[in-house]
Amino acid sequence: MPSSDSSINWTSLITICSAAILIGTELLGAAWASGWALAGFFQLGSTVETILQCVFALCALYAIFVFLRQANRVEPVFKRN
């Protein structure tokens, strides 16, 4: 939690947000495509396809969360004065 004597490091914030958008888009796209491909390859049906896509999407969202935490450690968004 930022204290009252900290300010936002805009360069780090923009860098982290840009990277998160890029990586998040790639991960969620891969999650969707993986669910579709596995269900199609094994002929599992549309219900299982949707379930696989949701499971892979949750894994992707967790990976995005972990990435954001690590990125904030490397490039802190809040800088102390």
C-alpha cells in the first residue's frame, strides 16, 4: 500500500500496463485456442470445449496476476520521495 509521501512512477506504470496487455492477450488467446484444439482433436463436444477454454483461461489469468506482481517488484509503480 502506498504511503502519503509516495508518488506514481508513470514510466513504470505505462511499461507494466503495456506489457500486461501484450502478454495477457497472448495468454488468453492461447488458452482459447488450446481448448478449441484439444476438444476438436479428441472430438469431445462443445460443452467440454467450453470447459477446457474456461480452465485454461483461469490459468492464463493467474499467470497474468503473477506477472504483474513480479513486474511491480522489478519496476515499482510507487516511488518514495
